[in-house]
Amino acid sequence: MGKLILAVIFLMRHRGQRRYAKGRRERSFFFRAGGYLLPPLLMACSVLERPAPPAPVKAPGHTKPYRVEGTWYQPLSHARDFEETGLASWYGRKFHGRKTSNGEIYDMHAISAAHKTLPMGTFVRVHNLNNGRALDVRINDRGPFVRGRIIDLSYAAAERLGVVGPGTAPVRITALGAPAPGQDSDAAPRYNPLDYYTGNFTFQVGAFTERANAERLVRQLGGIYQNAHMVAYVDGRDTFYRVRVGRVTDLEEAAQFERSLQRGGFPETFIVAE
């Protein structure tokens, strides 16, 4: 009998230990599962409760130096008083449909141009010095990266200026301003000069290498036009004496006065900002 009682006690203790162990395993699984599941739940809650991050602030575009074929170029911060003489070239079908430097899609049939350093969006007046034609174009790309060339015209712009046939032509480019607000980017006539200019517009009617010739013309024009004056310019080798007349503050009025001077015997007249 005593042995029977001891066997029963042993079985009861063993069953209790098994239940205890099973309970521990269940509790252990629960806590382990909780340990694995709780962090993601907390993270999810924290993500839901966290405010949306602010939109990234874009750095000023198209003003950082850039490098092409080992040469560094520094874009200008403004186009005030910008004027340049050199060769114009053009680019067409090979680049048609590709992105320009300012992110637009290049359209060879639209009026645009590429320049190495002028601010994007600048309108410039391009004078073909061979045939006297002039056209206003908007800068939306970088180039040309060929020695001696100062502007790369779209096919349409080059066609109007008579550059497509010969491939290149000597030109003078003069900065006018930026597109007026709400204006179609390819429409040329209206500009907002305040984006780049502070001051008045005047008109260059001629340039001379002989100072005496420039002074003589200034005296002649002084009796006809206001603000007749001479400006010396050194291109690194030679000195040119530029003769300018007139002063207006409205660009549309300036365009009319420019045409008047061209018809009055000064066909090379163009607008500049004082």
C-alpha cells in the first residue's frame, strides 16, 4: 500500500510539473511573440503620429560652375549690360526631343538658343553681321563648346537669321531681359527688364576704333538726341569707342525708338541698359 501511495504522489507531481512547464512555454512564447511584434507596432504608431517632413528646399539652379571637356564655366548671376561678338552656330535633329540644360525638351522648330554662361531664361537679341538680320531668342541650354563660337541657335532661329546654309555666321548678341510674367516661353516680344536691369535704356548707334571719329559723331548727334555720349570698351586687345544716344525706361518704347534710329540712317542700332 505504501508503495502504491508513493507512485500516485509521483504521478501527480510529474503531471503538475508538465502543466507548469507547458504554462511556462506558453507564457514564454507570448512574451517572445510580444517582443517581436511590439517594436513594429510601436514604429507603425510612431510613423502615423509623426508630422510629414517639409518639402526639400531647392538650391538656386543653373548658377553653379560646371565642367565640359576639362574646361570650367561659371554662369553669370545676371545679364545686365551683357554684349558679345563672335560666331553663331546652330544645332538641330541630333538633339531634337532631348532635354536641354534647364530641363525643357529641345524643339529644333522653336526659337531658342544655347549659351555657356548667360542666366537661363535670358532673352538676347542676335544680330547677324553678314546680312543685317536680327532676332530675339531665349536661352534655355548650355553651349556651344567650340572655340570661337558664342551662341548655338535652334534650327528655326538659325533659319530666320540666315545661318543654316553657311553653318556659322558672325553675330553680336545683346541681353534684353527675362520673359514677362504669364508669357509663352517661346514668344519673343515682351520682356521684363527689371529681372536683370536697374536703370534706363539707351541706344548704341555705332562703334569706332578712332576716338576722334566717335567724339565727332557724339557732337553731331548731341544737337538732335538727348544723352548723346561715348563709352570706351576694351576687348582685351583693342579699344572701341561706342556712341550712344537717348534714354527711355519702357522697353516697348525703346523698341520703337530703336526702329526709328535704324530707319534714320543707323541700321546697326541696338538697345543697351545703362
